[in-house]
Amino acid sequence: MPNQHSEPALRRVMGVPTLVVFGVAYMVPLTVFTTYGLVAVTTAGHVPAAYVVTLAAMLFTAGSYAAMVRVLPRSGSAYSYARHAFGAHAGFLTGWALMLDYVLLPMINYVLVGIYVNAQFPTVPAWVFALAAVVTVTGLNLVGITVVRNANLVLVGIQLVFVAVFVGTAIAYAADHPGTSLLQPLVGAGLSGSTLLNGAAVLALSFLGFDAISTLSEEARDPQRTVPRAIIAATVFCGVLFIVISYAAELVQPDHTTIKNPDTAANEVMNIAAGQWLQIFFLTAYIIGCVASAMASQASVSRILYAMGRDRVLPRRVFGSVSARFRAPLGATLVVGAISLGALFADLNTLALIINFGALAAFSLVNLSVIKHFVIDRRDRTPRALLTRGLFPAIGFLLTAWLWTNLSGLALTVGVCWVLAGVLYLAALTHGFRRRPPEIEFTEPEPELTEA
């Protein structure tokens, strides 16, 4: 029988399908429409071709996450991997940089909910809808991962129903307009390497979230097998879905010069394809996608904070506790909910520019961690290991570094300031770097079979 005095632990309830759904909910299937207009103009109407390039690039980093989660199936994600490969200080700073992305990502979804619902009900301030979303999603995350998992199944399902309707509508539209070129979105006139790569750099941000699956390693059954499979599967699934959706959109509006406003190009596409009813359906599905992403991202960041709290890098009393009843990280979830209240007054564009810094930092360190752990520390230098644990992660690192060059000056400035603040906190925590930050406890007591 389990020890009745054991500290409550996270419950292992998630298999490959539910982990994939979590990752898909985090990335949001309809996120393709957030940047569709901008990329359509940038690539001269070749958004699906740019997505093909982006998917190929992201698979290298996804492979690195899959490799490291087999070594460390822990909640800490990139924080744990960098700490294992490069030491406690590097692990702390990686987790600190990652928090910039994870903490702000729920907020940006709440901002979007406020904006889009307010557009339909302009007499009610946007902040009211944002506040309602924060309270609802935080409450669901407090109840535990099982509720989040079940809610995500429904929310992702609704988005996929819309995708099926939209793709069917686009095919019908193309059939009614026989002059539409089926190859234009992929290899048609105006395609060039430079514009394709510029578009791919923007679209890489659509994939932020496949790594969130690794944060649920302590709530997955057989995590060394299920989590790597789920990471790759979610990345491929969303990549293919993005390609199909953007291809269908360009069948409806193949001439990018006719886009009136890149920021609202999705509404133009819906109106051309089927009129107002499809616009309303799109708006509903898009808002649902924002809620699903907020739910998944808030669950992920709370588990990042939980791992750091359990490690005593952050105050354990606040961040390192698990609810005895719901087996959810109580303090961490409440902190994220409090931070997300910034959605009541935050600017969407500013948030969108900043959240990418932390994710790209984490991607870089995870790729380097694979090389350090397998090739350098373990001296695994067989031809296959040098290819999969050396060359592929190196390519992933270089591609991530290239994406950094596409960040705005504001994003780089805020990101660097955030990291510098982390260095100062680390210096205080370690008494001027004379001590090591506390080590992560890689063993966890088994969950009790009954709740208190």
C-alpha cells in the first residue's frame, strides 16, 4: 500500500492520443489564419510552400525533444534537459527564458478572446471577456489535468470540424471556378527562395507548443515511450494540417494582391468562399481555439514552475505544492492565472513580438543538450549516433539561430533584459555564484490511488 504520508504527486493518466491532442490544442489548428495574410503577401501567394519548409525545419528540434525526454521524462522540459547537459546554472537560465514564452502565451490567448468577442458585442468592453476567460481556464486547470484533457478533446474536435467544412467549401469553390490553378500555391509564378524563407521564418511561430507535451512527462503513462511519439506525431499532424488549410485558402483567393488587409485576410477568404455564415463559424471556432490554447499553455507553464519550485529554485512553498485532492500544481496554477490578468490591458502586438524569444532560446538549448549528452558525455559516436544525435540537432540549432535573426528589436531587447534579470536572481540565489542552485529531485513518490 502507498505511504499515507507521501507528498501528493501528479497523476499518470495520459497516453499518446491525449498527449497529441494536448499538443494540437496548444498550437491551435486555426493559428494558420493569424499570420495567413502577412505570409501570403510576403511569399507572393505561396503560404503552403512556406509551411512545407517550416515543417521540415521544426522536425529537427522536435527530434531533439524526443531524444531528451527518453533520458529525462520529467515535468521540467527544456529546463531539465539543459540542466542535465550543462549544469544547474544553465538549467536555471533556460527555464527562466522559457518562462517568458510560457507565462505570456496564455495571456495572448485571453487578449484574442477579448478582441474577437468584443467585435461581435461592442457594447461590452473587451476586458470583461478576457477576465471571464482567465477565471474559467484557471479554474479548469485547478481541478486537474483530467478535466483539461477532456475539455481539450471537445475544443480541438470543434476546430477540426470547422477545418473539414472550410476545406470542403474551398474545394467546391475551386470546382465552380475552373480557371483556378491547383499548383499556384506550391510552385506557381512569383515563387523565390528568399521570399519563401522569409515566410517560413514567420510561420515557425505557428509550431510553438509541440515542446509543451514534454512538460506532461510526469502525467503520462510510460513517458519514455509515449511522450517522444506524441511530440513527433503532434508536430507532423499540425504541419500537415497547416499546409492543407493554407492551400485551401489560396484556392479561394489565389491572387495575393487582392488582399485588402493582411491582418484580417481570413475574414476575406471566408466571405469569398461562402459568405457570412462561414465567417461566423470561423469566428466561433477561432475563439474556441484560443480558449483551448490558453488551457493547454497554462497547464504547461504551471508544471514548469512546479518543477522549479520542487527543485527549490523558486519558493517551494508557493510553486512546489500539488493539490492533495486534484493532483494539480495549485500554487503555480494560481500564479499563472494572476499574471494572465495582464490580458485586461496588454497590447496584442507587443505580446506577439516578445513570446518568441523564450521559445527559441529553449529550442537552441535542447538541440545543444542532445549533442552534449549523447556525443560528448556518453561518447556515442557510431555513424548512426553522429547522424541522429550529432548532425540533426546541429541543424536544428542552426535553424533556430537563423530564426533569431528574424526577431524584432523590441523582442530581442525585452528578451535580453529578462535574461539579465534571471542572471541577477541566480546570483542572489547562489550567493554570487559561489553555490550551486538546488538539484532537481528526479524521483517522485507514486500517486496515491485515492484522493483525500
